[in-house]
Amino acid sequence: MKYLKVFLFLCALAISGNAFAETYYVNTEVLNLRSCEGTDCKILGKLTSGESVELLEDKGEWVKVQTDKGEGFVIKRSLTTQSYGSSIGEVIFSIILIVIIAWIALFFYLLPSRIAANNKNANKIYRVNLFLGWIPIIWLILFVAALIGESREE
């Protein structure tokens, strides 16, 4: 049994591979991915600013990395552990997405109040929905009350 546990541990470790690899980011405009350590080695590809790489092996001035383009060597001083900020387009997209999600959430949060707008108890449902609607069971009770409530007589 003891050997089985050791065997399973070693298998899990082998399968995980780069599970403990550190993530670094390119901090120069263009970084050459090379086949070996040194500037005289063949260029396998180019990495751009902010692109992430997994550090496989640290060899001093040069490091072996894994990227989407494959494995290779890059100069260590061109990497950083912190990612750079997003581009202005990504920031604007994120803000718009957050606003849309907030509007949808607000719509569903206040749905019982909107449904109960023509009910006799509309004000009560609105107040409870506004202050306690974040509690799922209260929201569900308000939703059902709004659906089955009596209409105002005109």
C-alpha cells in the first residue's frame, strides 16, 4: 500500500508537468524567442509587450520559457512578474460590460417591484424589495406576491 501511494504521487507529479512554473510577462516592445542561450542562436519567434510566458528553467542571464509559440530561450532582464495594464480598448470594453451586467442585475433585483406596480400593495412590495430583496427567499416571496397580488381598483 505504501508503494502504491508513492507511485500515485509520482504519477501525479509527472502529469502536472509545469503546474509549478512561474508566470512572467514581457516588458519590452519585442522580445526574440531563441533556440538556445545567446544572441547568436536561431530566432524561433517574437514575443510582444505584455505577453505571458511560463518560466521552465533559470540559467542566469537567460531563461527557458514556454509560450503559445513553443519553448525557447529569452533574456531574463526583459521579463517581469507583473502584467502591464490593459489597452484602452480593453478597459472601455470592461467598463461597458460591467455597466450592462449591473443593469441586468438591477432589472432582476427590482423585478418584483415592477410586476407589482399595479397591485394594491405596490408600495410595501417596493420597500421590502429595495431593502431586503437581496435575500433570495425574500425576493422569491416578493416575486410570488407580485404575481398573485390584487390589482388596484380604478
